[in-house]
Amino acid sequence: MEWDRISANWAHWRDRVRERWSRLTELEITEIAGRRDHLSTRIQKTYGLSKDEVERQLRNWERNLSLDEIETMPASARQPVKPRPTK
């Protein structure tokens, strides 16, 4: 899933962020306001993780959101999933 879609609909996705990174407070999630760089920094500080590890977790989380979104779509609306190029 593209981060722009997450950011634009932060109110919807914030609960999923809270499920994944439960140590983040409601206030922190509100202050992040859909900004990926702020989420990354907050996860690093809260969990004591490296920037690379946080980026890996965020990429996996985004990929899982895409898969979840596809699974909840009606079959007629589904498009084949193309793998993302790795950097």
C-alpha cells in the first residue's frame, strides 16, 4: 500500500498502527498524523530499534495492509498482486 493512502486516511489506519506497535500512546499516534518519518522516529525511540529495523517493519506492515485490503475486496474488484521491486 502506498503511504499516501495511509496518510490521507490516518483516522482509519491509526488503530492498525496501534495494534502493531502497542507501546505507542494515543497521543503519539495523534501527533504522528500520518507522517511516516514521524512514525519511524517514534517507533525507534519507543522500542529502541535501529532505523533499518524500523524501516523493515514498516515495509512489512505496509505490505500486509495491502494483502488485507485485497482479501476484503469483492473478488470482481481484485487485481493481480505484483511484487514490489526491492531496493
